[in-house]
Amino acid sequence: MGIFPSTRMRRLRQHDWTRRLVRDESLTVNDLIWSVVVSDTANPVEPIAAMPGVERLSLDALAEAAKEAQELGIPAMAIFPHIDPKLKNDGGTEAFNRDGLVPQAIRVIKDAAPDVGVICDVALDPFTTHGHDGVMDGERIVNDDTVACLVEQALIQAEAGCDVVAPSDMMDGRVGAIRDALEAGGFQNTMILSYAAKYASAFYGPYREAIGSAAALKGDKKTYQMDPANRDEALREVELDIAEGADMVMVKPGMPYLDIVRSLSDNFAVPIVAFQVSGEYAMIEAAAANGWIDGDRAMLESLTCFKRAGASGIITYYARRAAKLLAG
């Protein structure tokens, strides 16, 4: 390596064409997964106060969004349900309704936009009165009973046509149990995207408002989601989930955990998906609304950083907006 003045690092930065030519990573529409909230109460849409620009979508609005995703070339949509509170109970049994909101949403997307992949969250928190991801015994989340529920939920989603089931609950052993059930049920081609490194984070607040679990949540999720201070634990979680049959693994949240994305990318030859969560979205939007940052630049920069860290795909509420900007 030369030294100044024979080496001037700024030479390669002086033109747009040179910057593009030597760029390490390039963000494209192929990297984007559109996170959408579908609701059985929206008519046709309901604004989400904590996430300006994001709305709960009715099934009809979801169909139009799916068509737009297909036109923009967005590879997949990740759907999250907001159900009528009257359908919730302690066991989250609405998650097992074959004619419920999620199976209907899967079919709507597949009918409207056959080329768009469908990713479904597998967890009980949108369906429970207590707001937790699993079955409760007093104050305790019961791991094995919850896994049995998640298996049933995943099978129902697969039957409805879901391409990728994504267990987000962080119960031990759930990936292997879901994989065995999918194989036995004839769904060998259904993929599993495991929320393998999901942290007990403060960045989920706006999402909990979006799906209606914020007011219901009793306590916190620290006994089953990961401690934000831990890195090596993420490696163990991912190794276990890959061994159990995960096709892809996820890091959630995204930007505060880019070091985890990098570590997983360096250590495992599987696709790594990062989730730019609701709190990250809300911070960018709030700062942009106050004129403190350029919202579009900050959004594209944040998404590019996921790529630089090693993510193969990015789940984001910005997917539609980013796709339009990337298309010029």
C-alpha cells in the first residue's frame, strides 16, 4: 500500500462513474421484502399513528398492494395480521382458523400476484389477549406446548399456499418440529425462514401498535427473546436452526445489530435476512418530518448498509418506496 501523495484515496471518489464502478455493494429491488399489515377491520385502510405512511390493509387493499409489488419487481411480501380484538383469547386459537385472516391473505396475494412470494409470521402474539408469542402457564411461557401450536399454525399457512413460514417466537426446537410436520404433510417445498437471532428489543413498539398487541402485552419477552448484549448466543441459535432444517435465518432488529448480520454471514453459508423493524422506520420518518435528515437518502443508506453487512434480503416497510426510487 502506497502512502500520500502517491496514494490519494479520493481519486476514486471524484466522479459519479468511478464511485459506481468501484462500489462494494449495490442495493437492488431483488433485495427487498415488503412488510405489510393486513387487517380484518380496515376499510379499506387504517393509518398507523406510530408509523406515518404505513397503513393496515383490508384484503382488497392487500390485493392491490400485491399487484403493485409484482409490477415493481419486489420478490416477496411478509404479512402480519391485525385481527378484531373480539377474536383473541389466551390460547390464540384464531391462529388455527383455516378460514382466518392469514389464510385469506395468502390466497388473496397468490390470486392477485402469482409471481410474488408470500412469507408468513408463525407466532401467537397477534392472536392472544396477553400479547405473548406462546402458551402461558401463569407468568411462564411454556415452550413445548407452544411448539405444538406453532406446528399447527405453520401447516395451516402451508395449506393456504404460503411459500415461506417464518417462526418468530424463539421457542427451542420449533424449527425441527415444523420441518418434520411439513415433510410429513407433503409440503416438502415450503421454506422455513427462522427468526434465529431475534432480540428482546425496544425497537418493536410501533409494530405492536400496528397489530394491536401493545395494550395487551403483559410484562416483557426477555425469557425467550435474546439479550441485546449477546453475540455468541446468536451463532449458537443459528447453528441449531440450520441443523433443524431452516432454509434461511433472520436477524431482528436490523440496524442496531449489523454486527450480528456480519458474524452470521461470515460463519454460515445460508441466506441471512435482516428485518428493518418498525422502530427503525419510525425514527427515520420522525427525523425526516422534522427536517433533520433527508428521509429518502437515509432510507436508501440504511438499506444499503444491510447489504454491506452481509444480508441476502431485507424485510422493510420501505420496500415499495425504495423500489420506486431504485427504478428512477
